[in-house]
Amino acid sequence: MRASDLPAPQSAISPLAFDYIRRLVRKESSIVLDDGKTYLVTSRLGPLARECRFESVAAFISHLQSTSTGKLHTLAVEAIATTETSFFRDHHPFAALRDEILPEMVRRRSTSRTLSIWSAACSSGQEPHSIAMILRDRFANLEGWNLQLAASDISRRMTDRAREGLYTQLEVNRGLPAPYLVRFFEQTEDRWLLREDVRKLFRFFHQNLAEPWSVVAPVDILILRNVLIYFDVDMRREVLRRVRGLLRPDGYLLLGSAETTLNIDDLFTRVPVGRAVFYQVTPKKGQER
Ligand SMILES: C[S@@+](CC[C@H](N)C(=O)[O-])C[C@H]1O[C@@H](n2cnc3c(N)ncnc32)[C@H](O)[C@@H]1O
């Protein structure tokens, strides 16, 4: 019998159990769970509790509480994270990347012939793969360049999925232009597989943004969308401080449409591009980009 065939575990949890999960998630990932998010904890831990053969979410949490932090705790934290994403999410930022930011960067880097992009909370990969498709479609002249394309997430389940590049009909229906589906995907039994040469453009790896970052080389385009919203202000500030240390002086940061550097880190300059907004590190007095 498969875990998914088992009956759903009892889902009610006590305020103390909720509080334990809230603290665990905060400590391990910096994700803040507000009061009243009990339903979110139970609904997201339910499948994992079932998979691990616990009779209820409460029993699962009780097990976590009574054992020292290990694999199950990590899986629980990963299961709580919101992983909502889609191809070409919000459209405008990708249009701006395609029509303005990437052409500008390619022009500026035409001598060094290097370009580095990091999608730093990439979920199941639709975000970096959208960029990979744009690169294949519009930037054939990058043949022979040193492309450093990286994508990471706290959830290994998500980076595994992203690496695999296999999507359901529902997922490809969300935001992927039909010509790109035809051109870049092969239909398998009931899924769509991203062509290998596109799928392999980005390197996928595990990175918890609350821990030291393994990306140390300067980055031209840093995509950090829809993840800061889950952190408290101190963590947002810390992440943005590290971003400033990593972005090249003429590099661009892209945040989610509900996110901003405003009132968190005033050393960024807001740069509207088409109908999207990017950010650049504000040059120090007397310094040029
Ligand atoms: C809502 S998704 C956003 C995905 C994509 N960037 C987008 O905008 O469509 C948020 C992602 O952030 C990841 N995440 C949450 N906390 C994180 C952390 N501390 N470090 C790295 N990734 C984290 C989650 O696992 C999830 O995949």
C-alpha cells in the first residue's frame, strides 16, 4: 500500500504543538508563521505525517518534539514553506528581462563573455526555467560564453523537482506560452518534460537563505521573488545586506511584486523597467556603476 492510500491522519493540533512548529520553522528557515495559521500547519504536515506512518499530525509533532533535530524536522520545515510558483509569473518582470535587462547585460559583458544569474528561492523551477527558455529563444549569440546560471531553494524536494523539469498539465497551463510548450517540452505519459538542453542550463542546489550562502562570486542578476515576504524585517534586512555584497555594481535585483527594499535597506535604487521594477545597489558618492 502506498502512503497516499492511507486514511488522512487526524488533523487537530494543540496550541502548544502549533507553537513548537512555529518556533522550529522560525529557527530553521526564518519563515514567520502568524497566529491563526494552525490550518496551514495541519494541512501541510498532514501528507508528511501520513507518509511517515504517524496516526495523526499531533502524533507526528509530538515525535518531533521528543527527538533531537534531524531529517524529519528538516522535512517538516520544508513542508510548511509556501512553494506557490508558475512559469513567467506576473509576466512583466520576464518581459523586462527579455527586452531590456538581458540585452543590456549581454552588451555590457560582451568583452568578458560571462553572465551570472541566481534565482534564490526557485521552488519547483518554473522561474529559472522561464529564464532558460528566454535565453534559448532570444540569445543564441551566447554560444561559447561562460554562463553561470544557478537556482536554489531551502526545499530539497523542490530543487529535485526543478532539476527533473517534469510538469503536470495544470502547471504548464499556468503562464507558459503555447509556442514555448511546443518548442521546449516533450510530452511524456501524463506530464511535460523540459528539453534536456534547457533543463540543464541552470544548476540547482540547496540553499537556506537564513544560513551562510554558498554563492560567493559576484552576480549580474539576482532573482529573489516571493520569499522575503515570509521573513521578519530583521531577516529581510540581513538578506538584502548580503545581496548588496553579492551584486555587481551594475547588476540587478528582482523582487516579487509585493516586495520592496523600501524602509528595509535604503542603499538600493529602485529602477522601473517597462512595467516591472528592479533594484540596483546605489553607488557610493564619487563612485560609478
Ligand atoms: C512562494 S515560493 C516563490 C517561488 C518563486 N521565486 C516565485 O516567485 O514564483 C517561495 C519559495 O521560497 C522558499 N523558501 C522559504 N524559506 C526559505 C529560506 N529560508 N531559504 C531559501 N528558500 C526559502 C520556499 O521553499 C519556496 O520554494
